[in-house]
Amino acid sequence: FNDDDSPKVSRSISSSGSARNATLSVWVKRGALGTDQYLFSGGVAASNHLVDLCFKDDDTLRYRLIYNNTTYGLLRTDAKFRDTGAWMHIVINMDTTQGTAADRTSMYVNGTKVTSFSTSDRPNQNSTFTVNNNTVNGQRKSIGRNEDSSGDHFDGYMAEVVWIDGSTLAASSFGEFNEDSPNIWQPVDVSGLTFGTHGFYLDFEASDNLGNDANGGTDLTESGLAAIDQKTDTCTNNFATMNPLVKGNTALTFSEANLKLTSGGGWGHAVGNIGVAYGKWYWEVDEINANNNAFFGICNENNIGHLDNDSTPYSEDGLMLWFYDGRRTIDGTDSEGEYSGWGTTHGFALDLDSSPRTIKFYKDGSLEATENLTSNFPAGEFVFPIFMGSASSNTASVEFNFGNPVTALASGNNDANGYGSFEFSPPSGYIAICSKNLGSDGG
């Protein structure tokens, strides 16, 4: 869901369901931070009958019930959710028949019930909500935007979106802790659940119909979404993106769920949000508009904090970068004109198992250069992909592909383990930076 495209998936209803019991389950990976972004909104803004779930502009999570312009149920977390590198699971359930107020609405994050809120107001016993009620004209449910203002679109990834009409279910109906890694919360098969009159299940498996109700009900209608928006980055295989929390003195613009970076007006930088310490890794960068003011390459973990240098941020140790004219800089030392300039798609193959360890630079599928990592990349330290640009008012815009491309590829190529999709085939033995590749072939 790229918020610049005003994405949403929505459906109007034509009959009435439960007015007292419902459950929402959604897996998300955040993109942009610091703005109101709605995951779910159901109701009719004109009549002020709403149920919604959103990230607020302070990055807290809020759930709200409104009836006749009066808020009668509100949960807002103390916790702030700013991790753009991980998937999270959110469950909201409602049962207004409960005698104990705290049991009438509950929130779960990654399988754990949230008990600490900055605001905690529950609805009165047996109060009703209209989210499943067609007696209110214009009633609809939307995934990814705010029905109240027709805006505040979500930015990031979603998977496994479930709405249950008529049942109040705990998080354990949608996920479980991993048997071998008990701190990892993972999705379970939800196809056997009872979805109710207006329930639905969005698995996003059909790229030509992203609003398909996998439960067999009436499909939702998608807007601002296209087939390319179906991603390989999911709650069962998390791919690297770039980290908007590490961006230098001059901020970059992050979009396309933190895979497209745009700079201008001074040096800014960004690093990947998954570091690797061993293994053989491959990724690609597409030059959209570099304007002679961008570097790509790698950085070691100890030098990330040294990059806030607006004049020559590339002059630090622990950096290996490729410049637009073919020049590369290693630990702050330039080597002029040894390689030809950029092409369209630039590949990077990082080998942290060889002796010496190496990084290979590819231009449009052809090997351009191989460099040995220096002593400023000590064994055992994490290495991160990095981008820098630009030194002037010129705009530099690029797209990273860690196996999860932003735009359609001329030819899709998986890594050696069958993961990811790249413009060019990764070199033999090199794999995508994603969670299913961590720990087995690399880490």
C-alpha cells in the first residue's frame, strides 16, 4: 500500500449482521511513520457511525467506536510502533454483551494481549455498533483508508486480513508461537473459521484481483492498487527494505514501502534494515534519476553513526561505494575512472564467507568489478546495503530490490533457494536478504 497512490480495498454491504460481536485480524509491516494511517475503517462518515483502527501521527495504535457522533469505545496504546523492518500482527475483538467492561473490547499485538493504554474507554454493556448493519445508508468497510475523511491512507505492507462478523476471537485463532523459536509469532490457517454474514478473508494471492474474498463471499473492490503491488515480502518471509529511522542530517524521501528513495538539497543517506555477518548475498538497485549525485554500496555496522557529514559523507572508513561515473570509494579513498558508468540495473553480490571477502558490482547483468573488503569490515560485524545522495539541489531517485521489486521486471529471477524476484539471475550461490534465508545459508 503506497499512500501516494491512495490505495484501498473496500466493500459495501446489503444486509445486516451482528451488532455486538466482531473481530479484526491483520498482519502489517509499516512504511511511512509519523502520520495518521488507517488499517481498517467501517461505517458511514455522513451519519457518524464508525469503527476504525489506525496508527496515529505519534505512531501509537488506536481503535475507536463512534455512534451518532459520540465516541463510546476507544483504546489507544502507550507503546509506539516504529519498527519498519518487521511484520506485526494486530487483533481487535468486540463483544459488548460482556458484563466486565474490560472484556468488551480487546487488542492483541503479536499474540500478546495489550493491557497498557494511554486511553481506555469501553462501550456500555449490550451497546450496538453499525459496522455490520446495512440500515445505515452508504455502509461500507475499507482496508487501507479512513472512511471518515476518505484519506489517511496506510503506507506499508498488509497480509492475511480477516474480518469476523458475529464471533469474538482471540489472537490464537489467527496465529501461534513458533515451536522451535517461541518468541516468533506466526500466522496459522484461518480457512476453517466461521466468518459470518459480512466476514471476509483477504489473502492477496490473486494479483489480478487483490480484493478477492478467499472465504468465497463477495469480493472487495481495490483502488490505487495494481498487480505489481502484490509482493514477495510477507509475514512468513520478511525481506529487507531501507530504514527511514537512519537517514542522515538531510532527510531523504522514502516511498514504495521504503524501497524508493529520493534526495535533493544536500547529502542524505539510508541503510538497509537487515544486516548480514556471513553468507553470500545479492540485491539490485535501479537508477531512476541519479543526476550524477548518488552512491550505492555497503557500510559496516560501526560506521553508520559516522555518516552525518553534509560535505563528504562518503569519506568515512567502513564504506565501499560505487559512484555514477564508475568511480568507487573504499574507506574514503577514491579510485577515479577505472570502471564505466552506471547502467539501468545495478547488481551487488556480497560474499562474507570467502577469504578474502568480496563485493562484486554488476551493470545490467554484466560483472563490472570485484573488490576485496578491507580490515575496516571486521569478521562478525554486520554489513548493511547503503545509499547516499545528493550533494546539490539536483534530485536523486532510486529503487532498491532485495527480491521484492517496486516496478514490474522484464524477467523475474529467483535466488538459489527459490526466493525473491530479480531483473537478473543472482550469481551462483548468492541469495536474497530475507528472513527465510537467514540462519541456514547466511546470517
